[in-house]
Amino acid sequence: MSLGNAEKKRLRAIGHALKPVVIIAQKGLTDNVTKEIHRALEAHELIKIKLQVPDREKRRAMLEEICGTHNAESLQNIGHVVLLYRAAKRPDPKLSNLIRKAP
């Protein structure tokens, strides 16, 4: 899944106003957190995740694991907040951030 620069820019603009949907804290990537990320990506396509992990290398490794597991693309990583995108097979117009926030 490779997006062009213009598409990434458009998605980052939409994601700017979003709040983190999933917060990963001390216990890391548990089964429930993984299921919630999957559910959120299926429903919303574009989500923010907050990684409350103090070590930068652990955050980077966790982000790579999330992207690999969920076949998602990291669009932006600022501090502890990550913007992820994965196209849904059948997007719901009421839930998809891309459809609801489209100009």
C-alpha cells in the first residue's frame, strides 16, 4: 500500500482534527488493544493512536509491529501520537473519517 505525496497530505489534513481512538499504555500491545485497533481501522480507516511509552525506540518498534500486523500505513508520527491509515473493504459512510470529512 503505497500512497502518493498528495494523497498523504490530504489524509494528514483530515487527520489533524481527529482525537486518538486507541491509547497504548504500560501493558503494551495486548490482544484487546490489537482487536480495538483492527476494529477502529475497519470502521474509520484513518485513526490516531497515542503511544504512552517513554522510550523512543520502543515506540518505533511498537509502531512497526502495529503497521505490519494490521497492514496499515503510518502517515504521521508527532511525539506520542501516530496517524494510521488502512483502506476498508466496505467503508461505512456514517463511520469512515475519509467519507465524513471529505471536502
